[in-house]
Amino acid sequence: MRQHMRRVMEQAGYQVVEAQNGEQAIAAYTQFHPSLVLLDAVMPVMDGFACCRHFA
């Protein structure tokens, strides 16, 4: 699903940065300061809900 979303977003002209788990997502967020974050609720290491709390 992540690969499909990446292709769709890139074809629409968006720059995409991927993370494989919640910890990587937090690191990517800190580095790139994105306008939009899409998270899966079930991820290894840290789930999407716990990850989302770090952005608040």
C-alpha cells in the first residue's frame, strides 16, 4: 500500500519521504518539516497513534 501511495502522490507532483516505522517517521518529520503526514495505525517499533502524539 505504501508503494502505491508513493506512486500516486509523486504522479500528482508531491515530494514523498517514506519511513518504515514510527521512529523513522519522527526523524523524517524533524528533518523535512512536511506539510502532510500519512501514518498507518499498525507499524513496527512504534504504532501510528504513538507516533502522531510526537507531532502535537
